Amino acid sequence: MEFLLQQIASGLTSGAIYACVALGLVMIYVSTDHINFAQGEMAMFATYIAWALIQAGIPYWIAFGLTILIAFTGGLLIQRFILKPLEHAPVLALVVCFIALLSIFNAIAGMLWSYTVKQFPSPFPIGDPTGHGLISYHQIGVVAVTAIMLGVLTIFFRFTTLGLAMRAAAQNPASARLMGVRVSWMLALGWGLAAAIGSVAGMMVAPIVFLDPNMMTGILIYGFAGALVGGIGNPGGAVVGGFVVGVLENLVGTYLIGNELKLTFALIIVVGVLILKPAGLFGRVNVKRV
Amino acid sequence: MTNILEVKGLSAYYGPIRALFDIDFTIATGGVTALLGANGAGKTTTLRALCNMIRRTGTSVMAGQDISRKATEDIVRMGVAHVPEGRGTFAGLTVEENLRLAFHTRRDHAAARRDLELVFDYFPRLKERLKQQAGTLSGGEQQMLAISRALMLAPRLMLLDEPSFGLAPLVVQEIFRILRRINEHEKVSMLIVEQNAALALELADHVYLLETGRVVTSGPSSMVQNDETLRKAYLGY
Ligand SMILES: Nc1ncnc2c1ncn2[C@@H]1O[C@H](COP(=O)(O)OP(=O)(O)OP(=O)(O)O)[C@@H](O)[C@H]1O
Ligand SMILES: [Mg+2]
């Protein structure tokens, strides 16, 4: 029983990370219909920046905040300078562009910081509050940080007019323009937010998996699975999907197929959802009336 | 009388296909101009071209300012509100959110709050449905919402694309009555595209007849109303 709870706790921790990655993917998907394959590498790169800042002696939480800002700006600039010119390009060109971004980030990280694995600090104390290894402070911290971030995003999208404008631009760009919304800038903001969310995921997962240029590859697939489970067009669903995948992955890995095959499990979810329920568990079917 | 909009040599294209051929027209400040013509004549295209939603050439000057090359968003921010064909509802947002979107565009929030009250005066039915998902509104209510969204922008010029489309006659009459009130009380000039020519001619003071992307004739509404040959030839009644 204790072991089961431990697995669930650790599943929730990975789930929080997958939820962030899933949310980053959905953020870009809802406004452009594209899957940003570079989401994981962008997060990894941001985590290296955090590492460099911390190495330079900057206190953890300040480095954390700076990294989010830098990631946000980076995402914004990527949209402005790389994707905006490709606005009318065919989908395949964009896929190639995403894959190029992915390998460029990976290569630059390897070049700047080498491919050797690095330790990344956790801002939370070592040990566990229960006293018998049920859950660590870092695990609780990861879930808490994710929850706070999700709360802030929810408030932003539901209660600010800028958030509203972003949702309107994603839903109906032509109509949004006719309401005076600068749709292209809303896309850029979406990229900035996706990158910022990704950077949080990276900084939270790095103390667990260690920092290296390939650390996000598997996580991106889990995040993608989470986004699909929740319904790729639904931010709330993506978050729930991320947690579901995190917990399932741990339980299935521990009790059914062994840890070596866990990633296969994620791929099975991806393919399974796409075939059986493309709209996901919470896929929102927009009520439309013509 | 001055003109709120002066358009010269407007042409528009869908890819390589030309849909408008050098059309000229003006809209009097405070007036209502109707743009009539058969299906496919280029009425919707004209409104889209004015807002730079498609590739176009020629000049359009609004209240003395050249808007020919401005981005759609900027034309809107300068006071042109376009109620598009199909109503442009944000189906997944609530009625309130559809309206509140104007607060993102406008700086004068106090005035925008007053405009919200104004919208509720004109369309009390929307006030009862604030929390409803806009996609679940009836066709008539969605048309009211589309006009309300435009009103929320405090426009000087409203472009209306077939506000009667698909609506029951009673609802159409209600909407046209409200449009007349908006024109008179809020001093909003209007360019209205309609299939229901008789109704549009009643509201409008001036009319342009369009055929395959060209203006064939124009004049005061009464001229067309009293000219049976013209009516039969172009408007089918
Ligand atoms: N998106 C488009 N792509 C290509 N051609 C188009 C497009 N939209 C309209 N057209 C063409 O442009 C011409 C004018 O169309 P437009 O929609 O302006 O007509 P309309 O006068 O509004 O007609 P209706 O009364 O049926 O709405 C038509 O020949 C139409 O086929
Ligand atoms: Mg039309």
C-alpha cells in the first residue's frame, strides 16, 4: 500500500511536468493548429540558462524568475522572426522548421555547455516530510509550483482582457481582427507563454533527471501524450491529461511492463488516442450554429 | 454635406481572380448607403476590401485619412466596424466575453462601460444571456450580438453585410428598426449590403447597384424605388 502511494506521488510529480509540457503544446496548437516539436528543446535550453545564472552566483529564485522572462522573450522572438515570415507556408515547411529549431537548440546547448550530464539544484529542502520516503520536498514543490503557475494562467486567460483577446484570436482570427485585436501579436504572446511554461517544466524536472541536452526528449513525448489524452485543443484537459499520463506511466511501469518499456507506453497512448478518440477525453466540441 | 468615406478605383482579388473592377463610391457623413446586387456581384468583397482583409488596390479615405494601406486592426481602431457575412460570432466565448473584447481594443474604458449599457438598451435580450456560450444563441440573437460587438467599438462607420440573412421577417424588422435608431442617435454612418433590397432602400438614403464587380448605377434611394425597370433588372422586384 505504502509502495503504491509512493508510486502515485511520484507519478503526480512527473504528471505536473508533463502537464506543463502539454500546456505549452496546446497553447501553440489552439492558435496555429501546429505541434511545436521544439517545445522540449526550448525548455531544455532555458534550463541551461537557469543553470548558467545559478553558476554565476545568482540566488535560485531570482534565476528562476529571470529564466522565465528570458524564455518568454525568446519564444516571442522565435514567433516574430522565424514563424511569422512562414505564415502562409505549407504545413510541411513548418514541420521542417520545428525540427530544425529542435536540432539547433540541441546542438547549441551541446556546444555551449557540452553533452556531459550536470547536476541541477532544487530550491526545496532534501528529504521528505513524512519521514518514511513517501514523498520528497522536491516532489511536493514541483506540484506546488505547477499549481501556482496554472492558477496564474487561469486568472490571466479568464479575467484579463488581454487573455480574452488571445482566446478570441485563437478561436476566430478574422473576426478578432475585426474587433481590433492584433492577431499576429497574440500568436507571439502565445509562443512566449508556451516557452515560459516550458522553462518552468525544465527547471522542475532537471534536479530529477539531471541536466543534459537530451533531457526533454522523452518528456516531450509524455507531454504530447498528455495533451492528446486531454484533447489537444483544450488547455484544462491537457493539464489533467498530463497528470493522468504521469500517474499511469508510473503504475504501469512498476506493476505491468517494467521501467524500460515506459516510453513505449506513452507512444501507445499517443497512437491509441489518435485512433480511438481523436478529440481526447475532454476534447471540447465547440457548439456551432450556422 | 461631407463624406465619411471616399473610395476611388477600388479593385480586389482572390488569388489571381479579380472580383472588383475600379469601383468608386462615397458615403455621406451620418448617412446610410446601401450596396445592392445579385449573388456574386461583389458586395461582400467590397466590404472586405475596405477593411484590407483581401488583396486590393485603389484608395479609400476615411474622414480625411487615407486607410488604403492600413492593417485591418488599425482600420477598425480608426472607427470602422465591420459586421461580417456569417456574423463572425466567437462561438466558444460567452456573450459577455464577445462584448468585453472591445475593452482590449479601446483605451477609454469608462466610455466603453457606457457603451455596454447602450448595447443593453438596444438589445435587452443579450443582457439576459450574458453567461451563455455565444455559439448557442439563435441566429437572430447572434446577429444582434454581431451588431453589438460593432457598437462596442464606438464606430464612426459601420459596414453591415446582410444583417437580415437567414432571419424570420419579424426579427429582420426589429433589427432594421434598431439600425435606424443607431444611425440617428449614435451618429454612426452606415454602408449596408442586403439581399432584401426593399428593406435596405427604406433604411438607406443612397444606393449603389453592383454587377459582376462594377458599379452599374447609383443615386438616391427614391430614384431606384421609383424606377421599375431598374428594380426589375437588378433587384428582381
Ligand atoms: N474566398 C474566395 N475565393 C475566391 N473567390 C471568391 C471568394 N469569395 C468570393 N469570391 C468570388 O468573388 C465574387 C464576388 O463574391 P462576393 O462574395 O463579394 O459576392 P456577394 O455580392 O457578396 O454575393 P452574395 O450576395 O451571394 O453574398 C464571386 O464571383 C465569388 O465567386
Ligand atoms: Mg456576400
